[in-house]
Amino acid sequence: MKIILFADPGIDDSLAIMYSILHPEIELLAVVTSYGNVSVSDSTKNAAYLLHLANHPEIPVIVGASHPFTEEPQVFYPGIHGEDGLGPYTPPDDFSASIYPFEKVFEIIEQHIDEVVIVDVEGRHH
């Protein structure tokens, strides 16, 4: 199964990323990040760092939503996920990775139109 994973890594979505990399029947085509557990900036850096640690930096990280459509204030829960989202772990300050704009999602879908599955593990707490 080929998937595009929508996530906001935090600790919980980090497990989803690792599971999708390690599962023999899943091919992770991309990770689309957004705000949620942390800001979109932090979740994007976290996703790229996790892919780097898993020796899969070739998997695209795509920036998604930075705020809700309703313009409600964003509330993060550092007591659960830590200040940067990965608990006590933080990507190094000098870490960098290739990050793609949201339009990359359409390119990937077109390449795999008959076989791609969108998996959204982002949770919204309202």
C-alpha cells in the first residue's frame, strides 16, 4: 500500500511515521505536516528529523496547514509532547532538510493515482 501521511509530529504521530516506514506492506510516499501538537514549523522539522534518523531522507516532507480555517487561536500542549513536540528530544539546531510546498502533494497523487491512500493521523482537540 502506498500512502501519503498527514501528521503533526508530536510523539504520537512520530510513532505513525516510524510504523509506516517499518511495515513491509507500506510504502511511505510523503509526510504532510501541519500545526496541532506543535506549530507547523516544529512539526515539519520533527518529521524531517525522524525520516533522517530512520535513514529515509528521500521521503518528501511537505508543509501543510499552519493554522485553522476558523482563525481560532492555536493551543499547544507542551506538557504532553514537550516544547518542540518530541518530548525530551529536539532536532539539532544545525539540522536541515529539503522541505516541499503543498503543491508537491498533487504531483505525488498524480504519479500514483490508482494506488495512493491518504492517511490522516492528525488529531484536533476542540
